[in-house]
Amino acid sequence: MLVLVGLGNPGGRYAANRHNIGFMAVDAIHRRHGFQPWRSRFLGETADGTLAGEKVLLLKPSTYMNESGQSVGEVMRFFKLTPADIVVFHDELDLPPGKLRLKVGGGHGGHNGLRSISAHIGDAYRRVRLGIGHPGRKELVHNYVLHDFARADDDWLVPLLDAIAAESPLIAEGKDQTFANKVHLFLNPEAEKRPAKKPKKKEGTDPAAGPDAAPAVEPGPVPEPEPEPKATGPFAALKRLIDK
């Protein structure tokens, strides 16, 4: 069994906050793949379903962000899971808006939700880091993450959530890097069409440089200078005397 955890704060007041992009991601998966209705348990909201033939539980902790680990810990203990069975979707200040990265383990980077989860289950779980950008100064972070996405953010937010939902079966299959690549191509389809650049071959390349190197240019024979024609006529004797 795999547990996909979305991080956020409960209640309508926070629903559109940048800090709640983790909730938004699992909601998108829920809609796309026909999971069962949400129900309250394990100090959160859960929904059962399958991805790529694997049983999956979606979880949105109903505790506030800094207590998310309580809910995740209860789920893990009840189903006798390991941290490797947990995948956490969360907002990431250190990534530009719309960028996505996956990692296993590591620190919490100051994220209160990750800090709480690591305190309850250790840090060897998978994280899907969803870039929301940084406000520029540390003292602005609190208000920034607890503020709603701007309307202009829909240009990248909606496609990102659609891509996550569409490619989420790859996470259930353990194909994390393929998932990340597919999401990137989903958001940047022109990258797939762009032809790979071929290295230019240079004349005179040493054959020892490798099989792709251009053959070395062999110098041809240097032509011998043609002999000057012998002088004839009335001045021939004078010319021969000068040449001596």
C-alpha cells in the first residue's frame, strides 16, 4: 500500500493559500482517478483508490501544518507501513513557481509540515517538492505562504496540478524520475520536439580523438619546381655568363 500525503492547513480560510498546494495536488489525483469519497479518520481526511493497479490511500491531515506528523504516524502504524511507503506533496520556496522535484530523505528545510512528519516517522520518506517561488526576504515568508495564489498564477498552477494527476500512476510504480520527466514534458511539450544538436566535425582532427572525429587531412606531395627553359638566341652566351 502507498500513502500519498498532501500538506496544507484545514478549512476554507486557507484553501487557496500557497502553503496548501500539497492539498491541491492530492485533490487533483482524487478527481482524475476516481478515488472513493473523502472520509474523516486518522486525524485527517482519507480516500481509497488505485493507481497502476496498486492500492493507494490519499491523506490530507486535518491538524494544522505543524502537527501533520500525528496524522501520518497514525496511518503508518495502523497499516504497518514503513517510511518508504509514504509520499508527501508540499510547497517549496526554493523552487521557481511551477517547478517540481522529487527526493528521498533529507532535512526539512524549515518546512513545519516536514519537520513534524520527520519527528514522527523519521526522514526516509519520499517528497514531491512543488515550487511556489520565494518572496525575496525571509521576513516576508510567513505572509507569503499563507496568502492565496494570485489569479495570474493559474497560468502555471492549473497545468502543474493536471500534470501531477495525469502522471501519478508512475509514482505508484516507483518510477520517480520518469514521473518528474513526464510532468516536465507535459508542461513543456516543445522540449520533446526540439532536435538534439549534433557536434560539428572539424577538419584536421587527429583520428585518435575518437570515432566521431573527422579524419585528419594528409598533406599531399610537394611539387618540384619546374626547370627554367634554356636561353637561346643571340644573347644566350651573355646570359650564361651572368648566371655564373
